Amino acid sequence: MSSTPRLILASNSPRRRQLLTDLGLSYEIRLREVDETYPPHLRRAAVAEYLAAHKADAYRADLAPDEVLLTADTIVCLDHDVLNKPADEAEAIAMLTRLQGRAHDVYTGVCLLSGDGRRTVFSDRTQVHFRALSPAEIGFYVRTCQPLDKAGAYGAQDWIGMVAVTKLEGSYFNVMGLPVHRVWEELEQLGITALGPTV
């Protein structure tokens, strides 16, 4: 691998793109459709890590030796259930009705795959506490913010994050879709940084 590897982000998430941009990193976007089903025996962090690695495998043959691919997947877990992206507004309302007044866990799995074959897979967990919400509040959020592209039917950066999240235990950015503190550390190990050449 060259001294200046190129970062490739395989994600359509505007939140992940913004977080990498805010880190000061240069990157290229590559997208393709990848099946997001997972073995039913997997639980919690294992699901997020499996999906991130599975997405990376779909790009493996196309990576140049000097490229590093970043894939990620965020899931919301309530008890033993994984709450994926809702299919429609009714399912979004049902999910938020379950989450309101309780704490739940958000896991983001990340895979970094180098064109030379090196692979790192990790995940981060954040516990999110929601206050009790009224049906009117839940309905308003779903109608106005249309959170159908978000695991658990909500984005912490949205209106609902301002009115419902009472406490976070862990990284806020992990809930947005990327544990940037860990991503930064791992990318530095691969020679990708926004700081310029090291002396």
C-alpha cells in the first residue's frame, strides 16, 4: 500500500458523509445494492459487525491496492429485538411507541477493508434513554421528518432527539451512524488522516 491510501466510503447515508467531512477527511463515494439480511442466530453487536463486513465483501474485488474501503451499519436494539428501518409510517409509529419511555441500545458496526487484503471489523454501543412520548408527538415526528431511512425510526439529530433523548451513555456520533473516535484511530493506523504528513 502507498504512503497515502485513498479512503472509499460505501454508504448512501448523508450523516456518515457529513461526519467524515467534519473530520477533515478526503474520500470517494462508491455505491451498490447489497443484501442486508443476516443469520437469525446473531444478536446485537454481532449483527452490526456482520452487516458491515458483508457490505465490504461486495466491493472486495474492485479495490485497488492503495484504497481503503469503509462500510458501516447501525442497528437499534430493544431487549432482544433488532429494530431495522421501518417499511412505512405505521411501522415507524409502532417502533417509536415501543421505544418511548425506555432505554435502548444503538450499535454501529464498521468494516475497514484495504485493497491489499487487510480487514478490521469493530462496533460501538451507545445506550439511549427516551422520555415518555405522547401519540401526538410520535405522529408529528413521523409525519414531518419521515424517518423511514433510519434504524429504529428515528435520528438523534432530528426533532425527536431534542425532545425525547434524556441521556446518552456512549458516543452521540455513534447514534448518528459512525463511531468517529474509533474510526479516526483505525484510519490513522492505515495512514489516512486529515493532519498531513507526520514528521
